[in-house]
Amino acid sequence: MAKGKDWQRLMGYRENPRPGGRSARVQAAVHQSVRDMLATMDRADVTIPLIAQRANVTPSTIYRRWGDLQALLADVAASRLQPEGEPARIGSARDDLEAWVEQYADEMASGVGRRMLRDILSAADGANAEKCSGYTQHQLAVLIARAEETGEPFPTQTELMDHVISPIIYRILFDQAPGADYVRELIAKVMPEGALKGGSARTSRATR
Amino acid sequence: MAKGKDWQRLMGYRENPRPGGRSARVQAAVHQSVRDMLATMDRADVTIPLIAQRANVTPSTIYRRWGDLQALLADVAASRLQPEGEPARIGSARDDLEAWVEQYADEMASGVGRRMLRDILSAADGANAEKCSGYTQHQLAVLIARAEETGEPFPTQTELMDHVISPIIYRILFDQAPGADYVRELIAKVMPEGALKGGSARTSRATR
DNA sequence: TCCACTAACGCAAATTATTTGCTTTTGTGC
DNA sequence: GCACAAAAGCAAATAATTTGCGTTAGTGGA
């Protein structure tokens, strides 16, 4: 089994060799089918033949295009994890950050989010994982750019990834869900000295 | 397919229902078989029938006991990730911590370590992931206890998990390997104020 | 030590998933 | 339009998974 493990690379089946109508339709139908099935039935019962049937596609099409179920699930998860827009503008850069990270943590810690994370990480090809991490970094970059514009003191991207995102993801993957106040504490810790929360003292949580 | 998804729980097949001779032998043979195969062949070619053959066991035995390949791989990975002993005693508590974390990061970032991590995370049952995180926390607890004995200032377990272990694991899972100096920087950041590195200034790396 | 009990294993048939060679459809560039 | 080839469909061949039932062998009690 699994002889042609990486033909996807061997024959450059990558991104846009022929993105025209039919291919795109098949891809959309298959993705939709996967999303539907994940929403309605237990993940252990989701199989490629079933996905294919619901998508009105032949199983071999899926096998040839994605390789195996894990790769397909990872692909679907990665596309669902792609942010729909930029972080909301609430108020100060820090407020925006807090709001965004809280929502991020909630999404990732939810049942579906957690499973998507795992799907992405368990794929043989790490491309989707990198893509997913890239999305996060991009969102943070937007927040950082805003802070720069207004001159507000703000953590660097590395600090945010290492000390806010990483602990959140670790907890989700290995233990349990991080709560909203835990997230705020993480943020408080990486904010540069002198950056105030609202109008009060640094560690205060009175405002809001 | 996969009808009896979680019979392992339904009928309490858990840890020690009957750990006597034969069961233990089968478990050892299967684990060994998996380790051998992972070492010699491509992971995509590792199948349950092959594992069974090499372990001189019937495939259905493996299916009934572990459920599927992912669960088996996660089980093997978790047992390989179990630390063999306590962290080495090098010198100061901080030196011990640095040495231990560096080795931890190296192991996890290596090809095998990375794959084991992913195996553990991709299993449907999160028990192995928790177990694995528990090992890490236990090792850290030992280091913390030592620091307490000698009265050296030391980070808390939460600080270490959140700001040293988490960023390392995140990088391994999503991006690339963390280097030794990156690891030392993380440690430097969580050491309490006033804790000196070797005999010199805090951020110095002259010693050692 | 022997015996009853049953968890766990082995075997083999039935089912289901995966691979593969070949044909057909259909975007794409000229 | 037309030629080209990428991607899809189809179906047969292969391989993995499930399952029912018989057998083996730890475990606890007499």
C-alpha cells in the first residue's frame, strides 16, 4: 500500500497547474462534502468513499489528488483556518490584540478547532502546518503595523508568537482549553514596560 | 468502517486488565516491530499487516487491541518519549535546566522526535498527548525541587511550560528546529530577576 | 495443585478501502 | 475551432479492516 507516497511533488501537482472550471468544481465539492460530514457524523466514520459519494465524484479522483484521508482533512482544515479578514478595530492596539487573540484561542480550543489543528499537524506533508502558522503571523503583523502607526508600544512578532500563541496552542494540543483571563495574562506579560492597559496600572484588569 | 470506534473505553481495556505473560509479550513484540519498521522503512509503507507479520502476531489482534495504526503509533511514541531517568546534575539549577531543555529540544526537533510528536497528537484519543506532557512536567518538577533545596531563584513550572517548552514545541510542529542559543534565550527570559548566569551578568553567555 | 472462568489471541470468511491501467471528458493555448 | 494534455471516470485487481467463532492461557478460588 501507499507506494506512490509523494507523487504530488514528483509530478508537479501543485497549486495551479490547471485551476480551470472542472478541477475547481471538484475541489469545492469535495471540500464541502468533507465539511458537511465532519459536522454531522463522527470523524471516525468519515471515509474517502463516503466523501466521494456525497461530492458526486469517484473515489479514485480523491486518492489521486490528495493521496489519503489525512492529507485531505489537513487541506480542508487549512482552508477553514484561513482568516476571513483583518483583526477588528476595537480601540487601542492592545485592545485589538486582546480581542483578536481571545477569539483565536476560542476558535482553536473549540472541538472543531482542536480537531482541525490535529488534522493539520498529522498530515505527512508539513506544508499545511506552515501555511496555518503563516496566517497567524500575518494577522499579528497587521496588528503590529497598526501599533507602529499610532506609536503605541507593542511586542514584536517573535514575542507574540513565542509567548502568547505558542502557550495557547500547546495547552490546546496537550492539555485543555486556555481561558480568556489566561490569554489576557499572557498578553500583559509580553507588553513592553510602560505600556498601560486602558488608563490604569499595568496589571489592572479593571477597565473593560 | 470504524464502527466500534471507542470500544477500548466501552469495555475497560485500560492499562492492566490482565497484564500477565502473553499479553505483555504481544505488546512488547508489536512495539518492537513498530520501532524496527519505523527505523528501516518509510513511514507511509508501515501497515498493520506488516507490523503483525514481523511481530508474529495476527493482524486482528492489533486491530482489536489498538484500534488503528494511528493509535498504535501514538502508543509506541508515547512509550518512547518516556524519560529514562531524572535530568542530569551538571552544576547550578540553571545549568541543569539549560542542559535538560537543550537535550529535550534536540530530541523533539530531530526527525524521529518530530514524527513521534505528530503521531501522538494525531491520535483520536488525547490520552497519550497528556501523558507525554505529563512526563515533561515531571522532569521540570524535579529541577524545580532541586532549586528549592539549594535556595536558587527559579521559574515556576507554569512559566517554564508556557515560555520555554511551548515555544519550542510550537516551532518544531509548525516551522523548523529551534537552535541551542534560542533555547538559552528563552530560559534567560524566564529566570527570575536577580538570578545570575554562572558568576557574571544576567544575559552573559561567557561561562560554560 | 487443580479447576473454572474469561480475557486475549488465532483463524478465516466477509466486507470495505485503496491502487492502477485504461478510457473519456474538458480546460487551455494557439 | 483544433490539438494537446491535465484531470476525471470506470472497473478490475489488490490490500486492509472487520467480525464471528474456536482455542489458548493468565487469574483467582478451592
